[in-house]
Amino acid sequence: MHVLGHIDDKSMYLKLKKKEGINMAKYVGYHRTSTEEQHLDRGINEIKKHCADNGIKLHKDKVYTDQNTGKSFDRPAYQLLKNEV
């Protein structure tokens, strides 16, 4: 996976290349907050706006989200997006 850009320290875009020898780029939106008290809406909206402003189509038109600590990559949505792409 290659990080394409950051909105802030917890939101990112990933550009994934799949199938060796074939240029099939997929853009995946992912946003994480550490606690449920922190709202996901702002980061999701910023990711969607950035994509719309730059002609980027997200994989499955969605932003994957988790509300877990950043100390571990054992997060449900993060693991799901890795398996889907």
C-alpha cells in the first residue's frame, strides 16, 4: 500500500495497485478516531470533498472507518478494506 495523501494525522487515502504487470489503481478512503466520543463525520466529509475536487473515485464509493486506538492495526474496518482490495 502507498499513502497517496493525508488530510490530517488520522485520515488517509491509499492508492493500491493490484495484479502484477497491470496498472489497476484503486483509491480507498480510511478515517480513524481513537474514541467513540470523537466524531467521524468531519474526516469522512473532508475525504469525500477532496476526492470530488480532484476527480478521485473511491473503491465502492465508501470511506472505511474505525473508532479504535492507533497503537494496533487490528481494527475491524482496516482489516476489511485490506481483504477487499
